[in-house]
Amino acid sequence: MNRIYLDHAATTAVRPEVLEAMLPYFTEKYGNPSSVYSLGREARRALDEARATVADLLGADEREIVFTGGGSEADNLAIKGVAFANRHKGNHIITSAVEHHAVLDTMHFLERNGFRITVLPVDSYGMVDPNQVAEALTDDTILVSIMHANNEVGTIQPIEEIGRILAEKKVYFHTDAVQTAGILPINVAELHCDLLSLSAHKFYGPKGVGALYVKRGTKIEPHIHGGAQERKRRAGTENVAGIVGLAKAFALAQGEIETSAAKLTALRDRLWDGIAARIDHVRFNGHPTQRLPNNVNVCFSFIEGEALLLNLDMHGIAASSGSACTSGSLEPSHVLVAMGVPPEIAHGSLRLTLGRENTEEEIDTVLDVLVEVVAKLRDMSPLYEETPSKPLP
Ligand SMILES: *Cc1c(COP(=O)(O)O)cnc(C)c1O
């Protein structure tokens, strides 16, 4: 049985070119970048080059890039870092209801530590309203964190507009760009952000390495103390191989953005149109146009997302459900709930995220399997028999 991987928003495979670039830094080039002898200087050079590459791709300066242990750490460093370094200016922080847990849970931590957090609602497409950001600002607001695009439903937020408002008000602006890096062009000046997170394993790089852009002049408190690495913003011997892999993967992805977006959009539309034509009682989630080119999020009423995932897995198809990621809990996705999707429908959500190796044939296979599996599960559902023609709310 062929395996079909449609969970690229969760993670991606390391590209061979990326692995090849990384390998020497595990073996013959194993120096510590802080060492003065040539082995160390060789590692330092690789680190400097990777930093220059990432800075260049973001339209930033090398000194503005902090390498981290992944996207979650970048989010934590941005939010706690700004919060604790700017407490004397105020204690109010604004975010949205659809952020990744790396942002939301960090906000909850800060709330328990005396900060005031405003969580903005979203519309039925999962979109934040820039006017509501402006209205939520107070004299005490020190930071706003709104993601670039949502990892569950793919909605792209109006980051430029929010950024312009905040730049004018001189409030720090962080955006989690983990889902857009490698998929959309990202320029920190155009986005008007002060901090931006990315993660290598979402764009065919290794897991456990990420980067945070920190605009010059932005005060952040480090959360890992120790050595003077990363300009004292993140102590610890650098993950040289991982960082080399991140830079290589990011450069490859950004270099292919136009062709990959066209390909992903075509596959996405094939999948979307196929589901719409062949399965009834479905509800597509996220914005119809302002969305990532590789994301389809759909609810099938009368069935559970978990059951759907297990059945797809039996056919070799890897996908994700909003309710699945919170390890067996049957809480519906906080993103879908924030968008006003009724919980009983949110339970039947399926996220299919496409990647560079998916093909039209795979999409057609997935459609055939989905039609079969959805019909089978609905046949077993008492709700479906009772209300077969009930329209979706
Ligand atoms: C995956 C993801 C993260 C976490 O990144 P890790 O590198 O896995 O820690 C954060 N934000 C978003 C939007 C993500 O999709």
C-alpha cells in the first residue's frame, strides 16, 4: 500500500539537499562555534552564513536573527522576552483566539504572572479585524501577537494592516509565521513586524530548530541563561547542523515559491472541488480566498474526526483533525470554536495539508477513499439516519 502524506502543516520530511548540507556538521566539522581554533572557526563561518541567508530572505539584518530550538521556542522568546523586558512600560498584551498553543499558552502563563491579556475574536473565516486590534489598544499595551496564517484552517491574517497600525502607535508586534515561511513571500519591513517566528521542520528542514527575527531596538529578556551565544538572547551551544539545515531549506523553499504555490493551489482546488462534488453535508472552513495554497479544512457532519483519521490511516493516508492534536481529548478545535462552528460539527473536522511531493493521482485516490469512508461511517451513525437531509447550520 502506498502511503499518502497530507499532513504537511504538522511536519515535513527533510529534503535530501538539506540533509546533505547538514551532514558534515555532525562529523568532520563538529567544532564549537565559540572555539578559537580553526575547527571552531569553520563552524562559526557556517553559522554566520546561515544567519546571513535567513536575514537576507526576510529582508532583515544578520544581527536581527536569533536561532532557537524551534517555532514554539521562538514564540515563547518573543512574547515572554518582550513582556518581561518592557514591564515598566505596561502590562497589557493583545492576541487572537486562533493562535497556536505556543502563543496562547504563553499568554496564559503571563496572565498568571500579572499581565493583562486581551484575546480578540475572529470572524467566521477565522480572520482578525485590524480595527478591533486598534480599538483594544490602551496606554498600557506593550505587545500584540497575531499569527501570519493559521495552522488549522489556513486563513491568512491582514498582517500588513495590523502592523501599520501598531508601528504608528509604537506597540511591539510579533507574528508567528511558522505556517507561511517557505510558502508565502515574507518581508519583515512589508509586514511591519518587530518579531517574527519560523520553524525549519515546516519547510523541509530538521525538527528542533527555528528562528526569531527581532527588529533592532526591540528589547527582549532572554529566557535561557548561560553563555553569550546569539548576542546574549539565547544561551547554549548552537545547533550548527540544524541551523545550516534551516537556512538551506528556507533558501530552497523561498526560491521556489512561485512554482510551488501554483502547484499546491492546483492540487488544493482538485481536492476541494472533488469533496464538494462528491460528498454532501460538508462545510469548508477558513477563508475562501485569503488562505494558504496547501490547506483544505473540512467538516463532515454526523461523523467524528478521530474515526475518520483512523479509517484514512488504514488506507495509508496521513491527515489531521482539529480535535486530534490535543492527545485523545475530544475537545473540539479552539480555532473552529472561535470561528463559530457548532461543536458537534467541529468534531467531524479533517485537515488535509499538501506538500511538494503530492501528485494529482494521490488526490484522486484520497477522494475515492474519502467518499467510501465517509459513507461507511455515516451508515454507522444513528444521527445520519434520523436527519439525512438536514442542512448544515
Ligand atoms: C508547528 C507550529 C508551531 C510550533 O513549531 P515547533 O517547531 O513545532 O515548535 C508554532 N506555530 C505554528 C503556527 C505552527 O504551525
